[in-house]
Amino acid sequence: MAHATQPLPENDRPSSSSIRGVRSAAAEKRPPTLSTVLAPERLLEAVSQHIAVCVTDSQGILLQVDERISQLSGYRVDELLGKSYGLLLSGGEMEQSNRAFWQSLAAGRSWKGELKLKNRQGEEFWIELTATPIVGDSGGVMFYVFSQTDITSFKQVEAALQNSEDRHRALMEQANEAILLVDMDGWLVAANRRAEEVTGYPRDELLNLHMQQLVPENFRHRLLDLHQEVLEKRRDAFRGGMLLRKDDRLVPVDLSCAVIESGGQRVIQSILHDITERKKLEAELIRARVVAERANRAKSVFISRISHELRTPLNAILGFAQLLESDEEIPLADRHREEVSQILNAGWHLLELIDDILSLSSIESGGLRVELAPVPVAELLRECRDLLDPLARERNVTLALMPVSENLVLVADRVRLKEVLLNLGTNAIKYNKINGCVSFSVVAETERVRINVSDTGIGIRPEKMQHLFEPFERLGQEDGNIHGSGLGLVIARRLAELMDGNLGVWSEFGVGSTFWIDLPRARE
Ligand code: ADP
């Protein structure tokens, strides 16, 4: 003992059976070891850095007290000597939690456990105590050696843990989702109120179940995988699956698992989200979509038929108007020539509109097939330029073709791609300014080829951009004198998509626009 301040009375001193006596006697017989090299006093001194030691008589009256006890309790050593150890016990000797300790002492047995002590200021603190009886020659207990360690901070941590666990359990109980805690072998160790509702099992039955009993046969291996994943990868995992209720009903659930500490052990926390309503909604949506798609197809078929029906009389109108216009035997009067030209203009416009509607409806009904094949880019762009040239001249617009490698080949349906480029080119000329410019340029990457059609035209207002690819949307041009159906870009984009491509635009109002189409590059 480091600081035993008062020697024991001579007749109370332990004889050969005392701690020191027993140790020295044993040491004499043994070969030199650490314990024989180090004097028992030094050993005790070292130990008492962590352990507070005191000696009592068989009744628990303090005979020798170490300085650490004084530090812990706030009493001076001389104040404690001769007093009962019970002075230090919080709640006194009769307190329920202290009774077992006191009874062991009375029976001369050793005791080990946790006790709550009270210091001089009345503040409580926790110690872990080992009370070792020292038996005299007569066989009776002469002394007790009490060695104690302050475990207050450990107790505080334990209490905090308990607190957070209580809070976790309270939160779990209030949660709207079913929560199950499963031990490492898959047995349920806790469940909340919602889990009882979702599974149909009362809690006491749930806590006797293995997690596998809560899922149908065909989902068991997936559940096992899920738990394995959570344990091995130490991260939360999520899966959709089925829950098997007590009444044998199957409930679709989203299952999310995580490993947590609960009650001092690692457990898997499984949160089950009943998605019956969502699944019902999804099924309804799918049903509604199927109905809508069927209606859409019927509409497309109707449009396609009606368009064919309209074309026949329209072709007759256009044909006869052309005959009237070109009849040299009976030439038209100037006034009539003007009127027939109006009939022809309106007729061509109507035919263009019917053609566009027909194309769009055949794309939408899935009736349009594309035939993808390698297309040399430079050659195709030259053809487009030549076809657009008359319109460009008519509108005083310069057409330019930026240099393109003759070897560059992309994959597309040649006829459809040409249709798209002519549409973009026509728009670039139509919506241009006087003396404006339209240019075709190409950017080739390893996998894709982009063709840009740029103009120095009127551009598109930013707020109108979002409507650009909507059918019949002419962004205000319907009031102007440039003819159009508002379908060209919709068709162009759909065709681009059918050819595994994309079609997009960059535009600045008053400055110009660049429409582009991206397509797969052909392998060399
Ligand atoms: P249409 O030209 O028959 O009206 P489109 O679908 O080809 O139909 O184009 C839709 C609208 O987009 C046009 O009416 C026009 O307002 C606008 N637009 C298309 N291309 C350009 C362009 N290059 N510059 C400015 N506006 C354009």
C-alpha cells in the first residue's frame, strides 16, 4: 500500500497468513521471478496507482486506508480510520443493492461487484470492489482487503449508451415503417408496433421467429444475400421483395438493411416498407399507359387512312389547276391566272401538310422502318447543298459546305438522313435574314459524327425553346408569311432517334441558330 498512514494495532496485525506473510513464504520457495525481484510493497504501490485499497476488520471497520480512498471519498485518512466502510456506501448498509455485499461480508465470503459510494460532499460515484477475506489461524476471517476502482466514467458511458438505446427503441416504436432487429444468426430480437401490423404476428410470436420465416421460399436466398452484403461490405443495402404474413398473404415490400449496435450486440436492422399501394398505382399506370398507347395507335391509323383519302382528291385539284394554268389553247385571263396560282399555292401547302402528318403518324404507329447502312458524309452533304441551292438563291442566302474528309462514313438510313438534313437546311434558309448565310459543318469523334446546320438567321427566343419540338408549334411564325406545318422538326428528331441518333439545337435570338444531328460513326 502506498500511503498507509496508521499502522495496524499489534494484536490485529496479520501473522503468517496475512497477505504479506503468505506472499513472502511463497516467494522463498519459488525460483527468482519478477515478483521476487520486486518487493511486495513496490508491487502494491504500482497497483495502487489504479486501485484504491483499504483493510477492514471482519465487521467492515476501516483499519488501514490508502490515500486514493481519501482522494475518492473526500475524507481525510484519519477521519476514515475506525469508521465502518458503510459510511462510504450510498444509501447505507440496508440499501437493497448493498445488502448482498454486506451479507457476504457477514458470512465471511469474498465479494466482487459494483457499488455506489457517496463522497463527503454527498456526491455519488461508482466503484468496482473486490473484497477478499484474510483468514486467521483459527479459520475465522480476521480482515478484509478491499480493492476498488473508480468506474464512474464507465458508468456514465454505460448510462449514455443505455439512454441512446432507449431513445433508439422509442423512435423505433413510433416509426411508421416496420422495423425488425435480427441477430447475426437471423433470429428476430426486437420488433416495433408497425412490424406487428405489417407481418400480422403479435410481438411475442415475432421474437421467436427466424427472418427466413417471414419471406416466401423464392425470396429466401435473396434475403440471405442481402444480409451477407450488409455484413461483409459494412454498408446499408436495399432490395425489393415479398413478405410472408402470418395469414399467408404476400405483401410487396422494400427492404433496407443496416448493421447497428443494440443492447451491446451487433444486429441487422431491417426496415420494411409496405409498397402494396405503390404497386397498385404502378399497375394502374401501366394499364392506363397500355390503353393510351392503344388509343394513340388507333389515332395514328385513323390519321394515316384519312391522309390517304385526302391526297386523292387533292391530287385531282392540283392536277386540274396545273392543266388550267398551262392550257395554251384556251389561255387563262390574267385575273384567273392569279386565282389559279392561289389554288395551286394553297394546294401544295395542303399536300405538304398531309405528307408531314402522314410521316409523323407512320413514325408514331411504329410503321416506319429505317434501314441503317454506311453513308459517306461528304457526298451526302454535297447532294443536300445542290438540292437546297435554288431555294437559297431565291432567298439571297449563301450556302457553304465546310471541308469534310472524303473517308468519313456514318451509319444511317441514307434517305431518312437526307430528309432530316434537307429539312434543317430549308429551315435555315427560310428563317434567315437577307444576305444571310447557311453552312454545313462536321465534327467527327471516335464513336459519333455530328453534322451542324448553322445559320445567321432570326434565331429563337429562349422562352420559346421548350416548345420547339412540339407538333404544330411554329413559335409565332403562323402569323408571318413563311409557309410551314410546324411538323418538320418533330419528324426530324423522331427520325434521328430511329437511327440511334440525337437531334438538338443551339440558338441566340437575333444572331442565328445551329441545329445538329449526332449519329454513330461507321467502323473503318
Ligand atoms: P415549320 O418550319 O414547318 O414551321 P418546323 O418544325 O420545321 O416547322 O419548325 C418549327 C418552328 O421552329 C418554325 O416554325 C420556326 O418558328 C422555328 N425554326 C425552325 N428552324 C429555325 C431556324 N433555323 N431559325 C429560326 N427558327 C427556326
